[in-house]
Amino acid sequence: MSKKFTPLQQIRRRLRAVRLPLPTELFTFPLGLALSLVCPPSLAWGVVATVLALCIALIRALGWLSTNRSVVGRSLFVLFVWGSLLLFFCDLYPHALWHQALLLSSYLISSLAVALYRRVARPAGSTERCECVRGRILRVERLRFERILVVFSLLALLFILLNIGLCPVHWSHVRYVSSILIAVFAWGVYLLETLHLIWVNKRLRREVWIPVMNDRQQTIGRVPMTTPVSTEGRLPVVRLIATTERMIYLEQNSGKRLPQAEGYDTPFIAWLTEGCQPEQVAQELIDLRFCGIRRARPRSLLHYHETIGGQPLSIYLFSVEIEDPGLLLIDCLPIKGKWWPIDHVTARLYEEPFTSYLHAELPYLEQTVLLAHRLRSGSSAQ
């Protein structure tokens, strides 16, 4: 009996499944700049600390803490440095611009400390081969976000120092407008980059990944299906050849499916994506094109390595035999194709524009599938 959940529990389960990548600093940075306009510095720090504590508690309750530890740690460190600067330098210049300058300085100090820590903890040139592709891409986006905030902090701090040094004392309205502009620009940058980070995460969740394998069929990396290219290893491909009555079904291929696959070839070709088995992909190819036929099963024939168009491939070859050519309803996906007598293909293999895949597979196909067909024909004749 399935367990029933209350509406609140269902919402919590869905939020846990999202695992949203949080933006750097958890809004500590822009919130502190805005509160410095309307609150005393100590009160602004206390409000930011309270909001940060509530955010951390919510993140922990939703199960997002493991994927956002660096963000939480960075936020706490910025808050600590900001509080220390307020304790020693708050009364040096009693104006919102100066309080914002202290927060900007705390972010720059924390950025420098984090950069030194990363250099010591992970020297330049080291790689994390086991790191999830999605996590690596999100980490790169967060680093880009941090660099944008560092540049903004430097420019804003320079603007504040020039404002304090050059503006006369009675121009208090100019300083107040300047502090408002800094807070508005900080929130604008922060919201835009946060939306960009959410968009990247959404795209990554929709992306399909192809594993990169070495010659021993061990996964050593991943590449997205949108750009299926890798120089580190082989990309796995599943191919299915349909046979019937000493014929194979071929279509004119434009070469868009795989590298240099132009010419006549089987249309049943697909990348072996992450989390799938070759047999599963072959079955999906059958179900996609064999309309109206009772569920046929693929038969594994061969696994071989090939380099086509400069891309090393790991190819899984399957076959499926049907009783009559008319059972393949080509109209399901109308592409020009026909049944070719196997003898004709063998005789004209290097004369007709057949793909290099068929050049490698046809001899083995003759020795297995067609030999089995001859044995069955001989036994039925007896």
C-alpha cells in the first residue's frame, strides 16, 4: 500500500527534488547595501545575520545544504568580516556611503581569502574527473558570478572613495543619491545573474549526456548530446539492422546523425546516452519505426571500435529480423529508403555510396544473420 502524504509534505518533497543552485552570498551582499541606507550599521548587520540564519535553516530543511556548502560558508565569512570592519571603522565616517564601503571591502577581503584557499587546496592544473558535469558547469557559472561581483565591488568602492574625497560636506543629497544608485545597481546585477543561474540549471536538467569511454569500456567523462564531440575517449553508438528474406533495409542518410555517415545506411542509429543500456536503446529504435508489428526483439551481434570523421566511436551492433518486408511501415517516419538484396550490397559495397559503418559490419552480418537464415531455410525444406 502506497504511503499518502499531506499537501505540505508533498510540497516539501518536490522542493527537495529540485536542488536549486543558490546564488553566491545568499543575498547577503545586496541586502546589506540596501539596509545601510535606512538602518544604523549595527541594526543592518543584525537583520542580515537573521535573514541568513533563516535561509540556512530553510536550505537544510529542504536538503539543499550538500550542494550549496560553499555558498553558505562564503556568506558566513562575508558576514563575519563585515561585522569586524563595522566594529573598528564604523564611526570613522558616519554616512551610508561609508557603511556600504565597509561591506564592499568585506566582500573583496573574503574573495581574496577564498581565492588563496582554492589555490592551496586545489593547485592549478588539477582536475576532478569524477565530478558531475552538471556540478562542474554550475561551479563555473558561480565563479563567473563571483568575478562580476568582485569587479562591481572594486568599481563601487572606487566611486565611493572619490565621492567622499571630492564632494563638499554640504552636498549630502549627492552622497545619498550615490548610495541609492550603488544599492540599485547591486540588486540589478544580483537578480540578473541569479536568473541566469536558474536558466543554466534548467537547461542542464533538460540536457542529455553521452558517456565518454576508454578502450576497456570504462566511463571517463561525459559530453552533451547537443555537441557530441570528445578527444578524451570513445562515444558509444547503437546501430540496428533490419533483415528479411536475404534483404536489409537502408535509407539515404544525410550524415547529420553521426560523423561522416553520409550515404546509404540503416536508419536505426542512436547515441547511447547516460543511464541507458544498449539493448534498451535498440528496443526503442524498433518501437519507433516498426509500426503495426508485434513487439520485435533486437539481437546483439557485434561490439567494435571505429574512428569516423576523427571521432573515436564504440559501436554496438544489433539486428532484428521480420517475416515480411511489408510489415515495416515506412510511413511512420517518411524518409526515402528501400529493401536491398544482400547480394547486391555485397557486390557493390565500394561502388554505391554506402557508409563506412556498413563496410565494417557487412562481412560479419553475412556470417551470422544470413547464415542463420540459410540454416532455417534448409531445415524447413527437409
